[in-house]
Amino acid sequence: SGSTGRPKGVVITRDALDTHFEGLRSGRHAELVHRMAAVEGRDRIVAVHSASFAFDTSLIQLHWLFAGHEMILLDDDERRDPALFAARARRADVIDVAPVLAEQLVEEGLFDGDRPLPEVLLGGEAVSPTLWSALRERSAATRTLNLYGPTEATVDALGAIVAESTEPLIGTPVPGAAAVVLDAWLRPVAPGTPGELYLEGGQLARGYLARPDLTASRFVAAPGGARRYRTGDLVRVDG
């Protein structure tokens, strides 16, 4: 994780990975499988694996393979070149990319044509209003989800469907995750009021490897004996 400015090891439990995987399989995986069965009469998804294996997003992409689906594995040149990426992804059903790459794939026409890409997942950085609007305009053919989450919460914690908002959002908790927005005195803030985002739930990591001081400062106690992860990000809840 580099969420606090310095790369460090995060200890993820098997239970957290299981929670994450089951949430995907029963949630957006199932939704896409159902949609492709209805539209193209098949229940096997073709996913693109485009992330470095040193990046936690690679785990999300591998989950398609773990669930029995097909995977297109891009090499370093293909995942860094939008034209090569788009050419390999023409027959895919889903990609998971950073917004900066998605902007270039829009220009390459991956979300247009006779068979637009059915689903795109965004993550890793903020989505610009321009990209949000471009993908929202294509929502009849391409379902786009904006995902937020640090490694400390096993990759994904919140998600928003682009078609459901005119402005960029990070959304609501994914299955297995929970979130609260608190003020400086650890009190819930009112809708529309900025506060710090804390993450909870079965996807939380155990802490940082060999960094008990940092673990104690970021993984804090919550009511009922649970724990929360302090993201350090300021957000506000829509009314």
C-alpha cells in the first residue's frame, strides 16, 4: 500500500479475501453474467487482466478466472498502449482500468461501434467530470462502475454506478464492507457536511507488516469491539 505516502506491506487475512470474493461473485459478477446470458446467450464472461501483479487491482481481475470465466492476459506493452489495449479488448466483456487509461480508451472507440464493451470498472484515482459524462452518455450499452478502496480494505470498499449520477461519486459500501463519516471528535457528520471517511467490515486488513505504531494509528477502535480504518480522505454524504 502507498496510501500514506510510503509503500508498506499490508497483512490481508484469508477471511477478508473470501469476503471480498463472495461479494464479487454474488454481486457485480452475477449481474454481468445475467446480462450477457440475456443479451448474447452465454454465461461465460471474458475479462481482461491488465494490471501489474504488484498492484492490488490485479486480484480483482483474477477473481474472474477463479470463478471459472475466461481471461485475456495483456503483456506490458499492451496494457500501456491504449491502441493495443483496445485491439485486444474488442471481444471482452469487462475491463478494470484507471480513469486516465479509460479516457484514452474512449478515444480509441472501445465503448462505441457494433459491439461496445459491456462493462468497465474504474479505480485507483478520481474520475474527472469529463470522463464521467462521456461514460454516462454510453450507459445504455456500457455499464460503468466507479470503485474506491485502499489495500487496507482488501481493494474495494465503495462503488457507484455512473449512470445513476450526473456528477462523480465514490458510492456506497460493497458487500462485506461498511463506512462511516466522522468529524474530528469521532461523531457522525450530517449529510452534506465534510468529514473523514472510516471503513469497517469483514474486508479490513489485520494491519501493516512489522509496523505496530502505524497500525495502531490507522486501524482504530470502533464501538462494540470492532475496528475501523482511517482513510485520511475527506468526503461528504449526499443528502
